[in-house]
Amino acid sequence: MTFTALAQTNNLTGSPYSLYGLGVFNEANLGKTNALGKSGVALGSDYMINNLNPASLASIHNKSFMFDIGFNTEFDSYENRYSDDSKVRFNFSNFAIAFPVSRKAAMSIVLTPFSNVGYELVGIESDIEGNQGTFTSYVSGSGGLNSIKVNYGYNLSDKLNVGAGLEYIFGNIEEKETVAVESNYLLTTRDTYYKNFRATAGLQYNPTESTGFGAVVKFPTLLNASQDLEVTKVVDLTEVAVDSEEDIDIDSFKLPFEFTVGFRQTFAKKFTFNIDYRKSLWGNTDQTDNIGTFKDQDFIGAGLEYLNNNKGYKYWQRMRYRIGFNYDNGYLDIRDESINNMGFTIGLGLPMSNKNNSFINLAYSYGQRGVVSSTLIQENYHFLSLNLSLENIWFVKSKYN
Amino acid sequence: MWLALLILAVIACNTADDITLEAGETFTDTNVRVLKLDTFDLEFTTFKFDSVQMPLGDRILVGNYTDETFGKTSSQSFIEMIPESYDIDNEGVYDSIVLIMAYDNYYYNDTLNQMTFDVHEVTERIEPYNDETYFYNTSTLNYNENETLGSHSFMPRPMDGDSIRIKLDDEFGYNLFDQIQGNDITDLDEFRENFKGITVKSQDNTNGSVLGFSVDTEETMIRVYYRVPEDVSDIEQYFDLIISATSTPATYFNHIEADRSSTILASITNDQENLISSEDLDNAAYIQAGVGIAPRIRIPNLKSLYEIDGDGSVLNAVMKIYVNSENFSDQLFLNDSLYANTLDRHMDISEEITDYSGSSVFGTLLENSEFSEIYYSLPLTTYTDVILSSESDEDLYITLIPSEYESSVNRTILNDDETNNYTAVLELTYVIYNEED
């Protein structure tokens, strides 16, 4: 899978809520976190590349080379008071490698979608100014942003790992609007390009083997935006160019300051519980979006993993069983209604070998976005993800040779 | 509603895979503003083309009518008619000569009045002046005014009649017959030396009609009858003089004129650049085909659209030009359509106005019986873009003329934008797609 292919993959989502902001932010992550309520800043990177906290990289085994590739499929159904619809999509979701750079430090390079846009809305009736009539418009959007992230984790002491990451976010979102008045149409296409870096810092404190704390901050950044505008109209059944402008300076999109705190606890030797709380200070960005108002977002996610026996003889004993839950209250109020997002997750980690920590990680989540109120749409999604989380032990083979 | 369905259908066809949810305006707002504007000033004036070029192969127009607005309008036709052959049986004996003119179904004004047509012999060659190819409505030629070759009174039946037959002078007929039979005339040059042509005009009625006649060689001709004696009985034969209607230079034309001296249009002169504002003409602009009266319409302040904040474009523009019901009748009927042309500053027609698809732009006569409205609906979306993108505000003038403007005498009175009722209006749909300039 090449970098270009990812950048060109459009419509990774079918959510009508991708209309807002930069689209629906990608929540699919690496390894097992998809099955654990999309949480895990306190988890290590010894059995997977944990992309949620750069500090976790410090726990990569020496001489390990880790690799993670993910795919997902999403089945969305939508309903409002009047109608419903559904959609299935298959996507490539991530590509990542991680490797130690010294006895105490490791790095990862992670390629993921950052946000996805894919919506088509018809029958938006608006008033014509100057008479009693209305006109109908149809809006659609596609595209999304991608992220390439370099993380570095360092083992400060037995109990304390620190990490930092630098992420380059880039991509474009195409929005089309068709306005029909009488028998003529105006077609507006806006292709908006965004790009900039964003920094992340994290730490993990592990007072005991079975207890850990994690914290991550993402620093605010401005995604610099420029827009290409193409306007045509269909008059007398003929399409005519109206306007074409390139590289129009438009307002940057502000990504907020974000912090996550998390905790993990292993108990009864077989269960690991983890929980994350994240706050995203969207309210401070002072942005507005069409009819939406940005507001601070709270996220809470929790997961539980069961492992019978890592060295068990039976395969089921070595399998990992996961369950999780996540909830957030959205970062946008649309006509004074929050777009809450709630999901339940279950998953399996299927070991691929006795000799290393390679897993097939499967996760299923069922979630709801929005509400069936007088205005908004409720979206129900089934999300299935497959991650191949592979570990190779460097330098080991030569020993046998 | 059908539009929404159409859009749905289009989306369904194109991206069957995608979500098409009726989201409604509560889920998102449009980024576009649509404004309906109808307060543009319109400038209506009237002028007269100094001449109207006569087309080839069209019709013969003869007659006159009078109305209080346009005065007395008349058309007189000058026609060269030439033999099909110069071969007449030596035994043939002259019988009679008749001018046959077949109706082509065009008429204007009341056909219930009896009309009298007079035919005179033209005394000079029927050809355009100065080696030109065409005649004009103002062209005229000398003819023998004191003597008629024939005269005919009749009730016009332009729709269901076949033709009118005007018996011509037998001395003239015999003379023509004799010279061809006796081989004094054997070709066109010799014929033209002896016979130039005829002119057909109607006697001054108070209020008659103007009638259209065919120029087809099978339908309109001078027919000379003769008899060839045979053993038992004579055989009737004839030969025809016909119109060479499409040959160049032209060999026939209609002289169309009007006397407006005692009407509101008295101020309209043959000076093409003499523009009379609608304010001085009862808040109207005027069209009279054949005579050459035409309106000039200008939208002086269209560029005020640019004063609206944001980037926008005209999505639809229609000029509605109303006609008062007292200004037309079944006899003085309106044309179904008026073609739009641009005028230069000297009021010469520059070009036909076309829309983006390349089709001619014309005003279509529409009737809204509910509001007893009768108006021409003139689609000007493309042309408003021309105005908006032009460097200067001047020299962008529209004129409206009916089809057959050169070979009919229809008249139309168009209300301007200041009249009391049914004022002309430009209805414009303007879409702002970018709020920030």
C-alpha cells in the first residue's frame, strides 16, 4: 500500500455528519485499541504499536520490529423523521512500523486517515430573497485528511516512559453544491487543501507491572487552508463557466488543545482494565461551521481484555478477548443539539505464532451518532476492523545461521 | 416539485452508491444566496429604419389599412413578369389577358371591406438602383399613372380564396401576343425593351387590408389566352409571364409606406437616428413591420448588480413586455414571437441575439387569462451576461422584430416600464456563491 493510494482514497466515510468541520475524525487506530473502547493511552507497545501515546514506544522489546496494517469496513444506516438509507464501505485504515533506536528508545512511523468526508444531502430548501419562492440545493462532499506521524518514545526510568510525536496532517476536501432555480442550475465546487504539523507529547508511569497511568497532550495547530473554487452554471441546457479561482486564502482550521489521561490495571492475572478520558478544547478555537457551533468535547473510553494464559497450550488460552465502550458528546452543536457519539466494542486478538507477538486483531463496534430529533439524523454504524499487528525479532535469525 | 424529483433522479443515476437522504434545511444551510430582482430601469425608445431591404422569393404585398396609432399604411408591388418561352403557334389567335395572383394566406387588418386593385404598366426597367442586388421598402419606379391596364374590385378571401384574377387591357395583351408570335420579340432583352413590368396597388380605401400573394410561377402570373383553329373546333391555349422571384438582381419588390402625420407617431421620421423616448409616445415602444418602425430597449443599470456584496452570477433573466388589450385585435393581431437583435449606436442591426446553446432568442407571446395579462416573455440570461461582462455601458441595445419583418405590415405596441398598468419588467435571478468578495 503506497502513500499515494491512501491520499487518493476518497469517501472513507458515509456519514452525513462529515458535512461539518473537517469531516468525521478517524477513530480507528492500531492494534487492539479498536476493541477496547478506542482507548489505551496507558497501554504499552509490547504487543502492538500503540499509536495513542508516543511514550508507549519505550516498551517495545529490544530487537523487535513491529508492523501494523489495518483495514476496516463500515456499515452505516441513517434515519431521520422522514426516511432512512444505508451504506457499506471498505477502507484501508492504517499502515505503521515501529522499531527500537537504542536500548531505551523506539520510534514509530504511522500513516492513518485523519478525517473522512462523504455525504450527499438533497432537498435543502431555502428562501429566495425578494419573493415568496424557495430554491432547492443539493450538497455533497468527499475527500478527507491524512496523517503521517513520527513518534519517539524514551524509557527515562523503570517506571517512567516519555514520548513525543510530530504529525503532518494534509489533504483536501471537495464540497459541491448544486442550486436549482426554475430550469437552471448553479454548480459550485470548492476544493479546500489543508496542511500543517501538529505536536504530541506523552508519558506513561507504571508504578507496578500491573498498574499504569498515561497522559497525552496534543498541541493546538492551525491547518493552513487554501481553496480552489470552480463555478459553472447550466443555462439553456448549456454548461457555462462562471468563475474559476485557485489558491484562494481562506481561514485556517484550528485544531484544539487536547489532553488525555488514562489508567490501566491488571487484576486476577487474567484481566486488564483500561480507561481514558480526553478533553478537546474546541470552544477555544472560536470557529463556526455553517450552522454548527464548536464546543468542548469530552471523550471517555474504557476496555477490558481477558487473557487466560500467554503460554497456554491451547490456542484459546493464548487468545485475547476484549470488550469496550466509548462515549463522547461531540464537538459541534447543531441548532443547539449535540451530536453525541456512543459505541460498544468487542474484539479478539488471535496470536499468529508462539515465537513472537504477532496478532490478528479483530474488532467490531456498534455505534450511534446523532439523534432522531425533529432536525437531525441518527446514524447507526457497524464497524469491523482487522489489524495485522506483526512482530519480527531482529538479528535473531543470524544466530541460528 | 418536478425539479426536486429530477435532481433525485439524476443523483440516483449517477451515484447510486451514495446516500441520498432528504436532510432538509435544518441539517445544513446552503452556502448560496438566491435573489429575485425586478427593479431594473428599462429604457424604451422607438425609431424607424431608414429603409428595409426586400428579401428575395418572398411575397407580393398589396393593400392598405388605417389605424389611429400608425396612420395609413399601404403597400404597392412592382413586378417584372417575363415569358416562359417565345414560341407561339403561328395559327394562334389572341383571346384575352389576365393577371392571376394567388393568395399566400397572409393578410393584415379587416378583410370584410371590398377592395379595388389597379394595375399599371411600369415605364422603367425593374432593377435596383446603383447596381445593387436588392430593393428596399422605400424604392419606387416610374409607371404610367394615368392609364390602368386593369382594375378589379373584390371581397378579399385570403384564407379560403384561391386567387384573384384581374382582366388586363386587350390592346396591351394583343400587342404583346402579336410581337412574340411575329418573332419581333424572341428573347428577354427584346422583351424588356417592349415591356418593363407592372405595378399593383390598391385604391385608397378608408380602412382595408394588406394582402399577401404568392410569387410561385405556378400560382401567380400574367396569362395570355389564344385559340388555335382546328377542323372541328378551336383549341384554347395560353402562355404565361412569370416572376423570376429568386433571381438577382431582384425583379420585384413591395413599396411600403405609412402616413403618420396625424398620429402620436408623427415625430418618427425616416432619420434612423431619430430616437423617440417612450415617455413622449404614451409610455410605449412601437413595432411596424414593412414600414420599418422598431423599438430600442436598453437596461441602463444592470451593472448595479455588482454593488451587491459577494461574487454572483445571473441564473435566469426574463424580460416581460406587456401589451395592452386595447392595442391589438383579431384583425390587428400580434405576432407569436419577436426576435431579439442587437443594435449599434446608429441603430443598424449588429447581430441576432442567441443564447448559450446557440439558439435564437425571441420573445414569446404568452397570455395569463387569470390576470388578463398578455406579454412577450424574452429570455435574456445570456445577454445579461454579455452586458455584465462588457467594458462600456453604452452600445448595448436590443431591438425586437417579428419574423417576416420585411414582408409584412404587422404592428405592435409594447408597454414601457413607466406606464400605469402592465409595466415592462426585467425579472432576474441572481445567485451569490461567494459571500466574501
